Amino acid sequence: MSRSLLLQLARLGDLIQSLPAISSLHSSFPDRPLDLVCAAPLASMAQLFSDIQRVYPWDGERWHSLANMDGGAPEPFVVAAEQYVDDCAFPRYSVAYNLNNHPRSVLASHVLSDQVVGAGDLGPLHPSLPPWVAYLRQVAGDRGANRIHLADAFCGVCGVNPPSVVPTIRATHVDLPNDLACMVDEGSWNGIGIVLGAGDRDRRVPLATWRQFIEVCIDQLPHGLCVLIGGPGEREAALALEDQLPPSYLSRLLNCVGRTSLPQLAHVLNRCQWVVGSDTGPLHLGVACGARAIGWYFSRARVHETGPYGVGHYVWQFRPGVNSKTLGAFDLNGSAPPPGSWPVQETLQLIQGQDESAHPSEWELWKSHRDVWGMFYMNGEQLDSAVAQRKNIWEQLSAPSANRDSTVGFRSHLTGCSS
Amino acid sequence: MNVFQENISILRSQDPALASHLLNTPGGLLSIYPAKSGLPTAVVNNRSIHSAYDPLREAEQWAAHHAKDCQAGEVLVVLGLGLWYHLEALFANVSQDSLIMVVVPNLQELVDGLAVRGLKGWGERVKWVWGDPESMAGQVAQQGQRVRLLTYEPALSLHADVYDAFRLQLRQQLAHRANGTLHVMVVGPIYGGSLPIGGYVVRALESLGHRVSWVDHSLHERGYQQLNTIRDDRLRMTVQQRFSDTLGVISLAHVAEDPPDVVLAMSQAPLSMAVLEQMRRKKVLTAMWFVENFRHLTYWQQMIGGYDFWFVMQQAACLDAFKQAGASHVSYLPLAADPSIHQRVNLTEHEEDELKADVSFLGAGYRNRREILPALLGHEWTFKLWGNEWDNCGTLAKVLQRNGARIDTPTSVKIFNGTTVNINLHSYTKSGFDPDGDSVNPRTFELASCGAFQVIDHRTLLPDLFDDTMMKVVRTPEEFVPAINTSLREPEQRRAMAEASKQQVMTSHTYVHRMETLLSAMGLASPDRIGAILQGERQAESLLARSRESPELIPLLNTFPKKSRVELVDMARAIRLKGPEAQLKREELLILMMDEYRQEKRDFL
């Protein structure tokens, strides 16, 4: 039986954003098993993807170590690389979907399959990019007003449409440490996952802000349980946060930071009603696990590219000194200053079901929606022209005659609502 | 037939001459007695050569430790004989493709062993190397394979001088046979005496065919010296240290951009321990040629663990001090000359007017020179003093040239050529000659290379480099004047000595010789990296011959000139040149993949 393979070697956020593409591929080719190659530390997480049959970890550290072994003569490197690939016992794939426009991913795709869809489709040395990959690169560079979400663009890269149903992850079969299990699996509370840290320093929310947010949640949500989420690197910060809170609040706080594997974290997030945080992998994991998300997007994070995937999520987009109706016109190129204030009370109000309240001046509220062309965010009730243009972009980029490497066609769509 | 006779019979089948010599050699060097385990063990001068309890177990541990590094096809040269428990264990632990050569420094020692321990089962298959050090080294070098030295220390010390001579000879002979090319990054100082030497080193390495990257920090001298205007000592030193650290990081960036096989730092190169540690993590071998007096400049003590190899211009006490401080490899490497620069030149009439003299001295105004050189004034000859740091030099002021300006290399060569008797007085910060004076300064080699005659103060290491037919050596300051008088009166002898010293440089003391020796020493200590490259194992023809496991690489290897060195990066480059439409084979894809990871630089700085 022919098998297909999807390669996603990037970080947790990108892996989670690949779920719609995986789901659509599975729906489109139900009889063709789909396997996944992902970064080794994420492989246990990817085992939870129901539409993936086999997960192969790509051990970048091991590759790095092999590539830096003594000597420079080519043969031992080839032998070592062959050994690595052989040890993984990859089957031969009839097609490999490559989501990363990176030489390593392109090369891996060609090692594993004769036919590559996505980056490197014309050959490992061919500089030409397929239309959807070129689009993503253009978006990353121009940071314009595109409205096709990254996860939907991944679908485009794979040659499939966005999925009809938003895919989710279930991990309630994964065992938790006893003390966590007692709290998490006890069902009388409203869990609010708080994503404490971020891989990129400039995407971290100050601890004082989190303390303020936790205090208002506990004060104003009678059944609220704040679940702190993060990796081992944030353990100290989580303990510091606990220290700063009055002791009476601690019974309403569950500190999971650095205490869970990714599958265990998914289990915890499966029990949360909400997840709040900046644009990070755990935020998207929370969404995939069924929580509604409220993202605080600042620095280089952009709601239209990487907002939480699905319907009913919110994003507070930081826009210093900007009128709320003109988001598309501004180029968030990463040079924006850090927020001076945070939408703490406003986020609580969203959790309480009040989304009509006044907004803080530097933040815009966007809400997620979905249609046949994937998902999009709207700031208010009226569809803007950029949302409507998604259909044209899809048709243009997905057409068999789509012009490779030409960004002229969709550049107008990227900047179409800028004025 | 007893053990000895049986052993002789085994040796005769392999080396009749050796067997014959052994029959006429008395034993008695080793005192043999039974160990606790019952096996024979040996003692010399109250020092045990093998364990007094269990020599077999000890030998197995030694062999296991060494065998893990040995690779098939290598020549394993064992130094240290004793009762060869370790040889037997080594034989059992290494690939049958490896040739084991055992250096026999003294036949008496072998005779003692032959009387008590059998060779059967393994002794037939090792090669016994005997004779004088030069011929023994020749036997090893002519194998034409990668050489790995394995030392059994307890027995080594019995004949340390023979082994040292053997190693020196082997280094030189392998150096002459080396045909592979390395990428050497030479890191120079910001300024100072080792700066021009760095330039000579670069030229020498290039003339040997190696690829050289010269990290020239003298470009930053002006900025560095500008910091001397900061009056606060602590602040100035802090800023200078930061400046120096930055230059170290710049060196590291060069390494990251174009990784060399070897980083060769000259004395005072601004490489901190942190930078060296980073290079070690990236598996770049580092060496320092410490062309300073180790007693006067002691910063080497803080840097000792930073470099993989140290080369010093002093012997005995210096080598001991470096070893005791923790140097893993330290070797004697005297200074030299560059004959393309230090050569005979004709002076123009104008130059003769300024530079010519009966007697000259060129050098900085150290205390001993200030005290000794005035004795050369007031004679019938003309005397000129050249160099800097001669402020307040008293009566010498009237012969000081160019107001004590620093003399550049081209001018110094002309001065050497224009002087009948060049005075070469080694610097010393006290009176007279340095009683510990051992190393020989660069001027000695440079004068000789120019074919210039010199009168030089005695140095303990001088006789190994030049004999007294090549230069006039004085042992006390008082001998200078008579030596000059004699030399001025004997032009034929003077010319003959100068010519002999020049020939000596050409034969043995150029920077090319030194770099051959330096790389050969590194090759011997690092047989599977530097040694392999020097042996030409990375050349296309050698790779082709050894493409057993990946015959798919052969077509690609055939695209390279046979003698060119081919690394992973070269193959990756060749693959990429195939163009965008190329359909790549699996091996080619994997080469590109490895190259992608190998070029990762983000963890470098």
C-alpha cells in the first residue's frame, strides 16, 4: 500500500498549526496512510494526532553530532547518515508533503520520497518555490494584510482545502502525576490555562501582569482554577509567581510548569475551558485540545497569520497608538515597542461572556470565524475586503496554472486593504 | 629447546640479522623475579617495569585503553619494551589489518625478555625495529601508512633519550614524506616580536602547499595603542582586556566562517581561554608557538590547558615546566629564518653611506647591552648601534643611529649585509650574559641566512643549531673586543664562517623546516586527523581507493583532480554545482544534509 509522509520539522506551534493540513490530507486520501516526521522532542506529542499513523522523530541533535564528528572525508559522513536513516526504518513513500522551506527539510523530503509536494517540489536544488510556499515567504517578509491563516496555507501547500471540521487532540488517556491528576480530573472547576512563558523572550508577558490576571480571575470567577503552563525553563518564574500571590489564592492555582510531558500537558489542557497567553506553542496546543483561546499578540505576533485556529477564539492585538479599524494598514515588523499596559480586566470580561466592553487604547480585539476558505479574524461585525479576497487567493494559488515564484498576483491581495 | 632458543627461532624467520645479533648480546639489564601471580616481572634500578602483582591484568588495561583509538590499516608503533605483556595484549585487541612495530632501543633488554617470555602466537606477526634512531625511524616512515605512536611509560623511561631521538627522527622523516594539505589558520599578535615571525610562518606554510588563513590582528594596533592615553591604570587595563577579548571573538568568527584543521597562534595572540575552549568544542586543534623566554613571560601558565599543542624555543627546564603545568603536548621548536627575506642584498651607494659599518649591533636597549656595548667604543673600527629603547644610553648615544627609531625588517637585512662584524648579544635584564641563557634569538638565524658574519654570546642550545665553524662564540663580555679584532683581521675565515652558517640555515633552519616539524609533531599526536591529512588520505585518489562502503561516491570523486583534498564541504559544493534541475542520488542528498548541519554556526559565538 502506498504511504504518504508529511514533514514538519519546526517548533511546537507550527506542528500544531499543521493539524488542519493533516486532517484534510487524511480526508482527501482516506485509503493512503499518512505518516509524520517532526522534531524529535515533539514526537510524543505527535503520537496523539489521530490522523497520523506513524510518527518518526527527526533528531536534529543527533544529526548535528554526526555532522561534527572528527574528520572531513566524505565517506564516513555518508555512512553515518545512511545508518541514521536506516535505523529509523522509514518505508518508501509515494509522496512527501514538505511544509518547511528549509534546505534540511527539502533534502529529507527527497531522501524519503521521489515525489515531493511543497517546498523543493521541483528538486532539492531547484530554487523555484511552489505558489503557496512563495506566498508564505512573501507574507513572512512583507507582513502585510493577508487573511489566509498559516494553518490553512499549509493546507494549500499540500494541495488540499481547509478541513471541514477543526481537528482536535484528545489525551485524557495519558497518565498524570497523582497530585496533578487529583486536581485536573476533578470536574467542578473552570480551568483557565495560563501560558506563562515563550520561547522568544520578546513574546513573554511580565510576571506582574500574570499575577494581576490571576488575582482578578480568582476574585471574580467563583469556580475558576488558574492552571500555570510552561516548560522546565519557566519553572523558576512559576515559583516566583506563586510566592507573590497571597496564600489564600494558592488553592485556586495549579502549577504544572515543567512538571508535564507534552502529552500530559495536552491532558491538562483537555480539561481547560480557556487558555490565555501570547503566541506560543502551548497556546495553540490548548486550542487543539479544545480550550477557547484568548491570545495576547504583540511583538512580531500577528493575529491573521497565527491566531488560534478555530471558531470563537479571541486575540488582543497590540497596536500602539493605532485606530482599531486600520489593522491591515500597519506593518508589524517586530520593531513595535513592548506594551505599556495589558488587557487584564478585558480578558476576564471575555471569559465572563462580555465582549462588548470598551477596549484599552493600545489593543484591538479580534474574534475568529471560519468558512470554506478557512478561518479568519474580524475586528467587529463587518467583513472587510481582505477577508473576501481569500477566495481569489485560494483560486489563484491552487490553480494548476499558478505562476510559480511570481508574487505579483497575490501581492495585491496582501496589501489590498492597506489603504 | 628452551624459551630463548624458541624465541630466537621465531625471530630468525622474520629478521635473521636481529636473531644473529641477539645471540651475541648479553642480557642482564632487567632484574627478573616472579610477580604475585607467578608470572615473571622486571625491575630496573628499583623501578618496576610491570606490575609486581598481576602483569597480565595491567597489560590488558593498557591495551584496552590504547586499542580503542586504533584504526584498521594503521601502523602501530610501540615505544617501551620490558617483558612485552602489553604488546601481547595489544596484539589481541587490535584489528589484524594493523601492523604493530616494536621499537627496540636496546638489544640487552630484548635478550632479557626472550629468556623468560615466549613470542609464539604473536611475536611472528609484529615487526621488531632496531638499530640507531635514524634507521629505526626510516623503517617506520617507509611503511607509507598512517602512524600511531603508543607508549608504555614504565619501560619507556629506561631509554628515554633513544626514544626521544627516534621520535625526532620519525617526525622529520614523516614531514618529508607528507603530501597532504592542511588548512592552517595562523593567528598573530596585535604587535610585538612574534608578529613578523607570524608572517614568516604564513609564507612557510604556503610554500609547503597548505592553505593558510592569516588572522592579522596588527591591523588593530593603532586602536589598541590609542588606549594608552587612558590615564587610570585600572581602567586602561580593563579596556585593553576588553579590546583583546573582542579580537579573540573575531578570531573565532574566522574559524566559524572557514573552519581550519589547525589554529596556530603566535605568542601574544589575543585568544582567551574562553575562545580556545569554544574552538575545542568545535574540534579545531589549537597550537601555540611560544617564542618567548618562559622564565620572563609567564602568561603561558594561565593558558596551558587552552592549547592542544605547545611549541617552545627552550628545552629541558622549559619542557618540564610546561608538562608539569599540564601541557598535553609540548615540543622544542627553535626559531629560524626566512631565506626569501633574510638574504644577501646589495646596498646602493646611499645605503652604504648610512648602513655600512665595521661593527654593528641591532636590538633594543636592554640593561646588559647598555653595560657591555660601551666597551666597543673608541676602537679603530667603526661601530653603529641600531634599534629602539635606547633613551639615556650615555656614551652609546653618539653611535645610536636614526635617533633610536625602530628598524624594520628590510632595513635590518641591509644592516646585516653592510656590517663586517655583527654583534649578536642576547637580551638580559641584569648585568652580563644570562646565566640561564639557553634559547637562540631570531637574529642568529637571520644573520646567518643573510650570509652575514656574527659574534654571538654563548647559549646552551646554540651548539645543536650552529657549530663554531659558523660563528664566533664568546663566553664572557670581555671576549667581544678580542673576537672582533680577530675577525676583522681574518676576512677569509669570516666569509667562510658566514657562508657555512648560511648553508646551515638553508639545510636545517628555515621556517619551512620548522613548519614541517611542527605539523609532523601534530600529525604523530593526532594520527587520525592531522596525520591522516598529511599522509594524503583526504586526497581524491586516496578516497577513491578507499571507497569501499560507498561506491556510489566514486563518480563524484572522479570529478576532482587526483591530488586535490576533498572534504565533505567540497563534495557538497560540487553537488550544488550540478544545477537546479539535477536529480540527486541518495548519497548526494545525505552529503548535502550533513553539510547543512556541519555548517551550523549559531552555537559558535
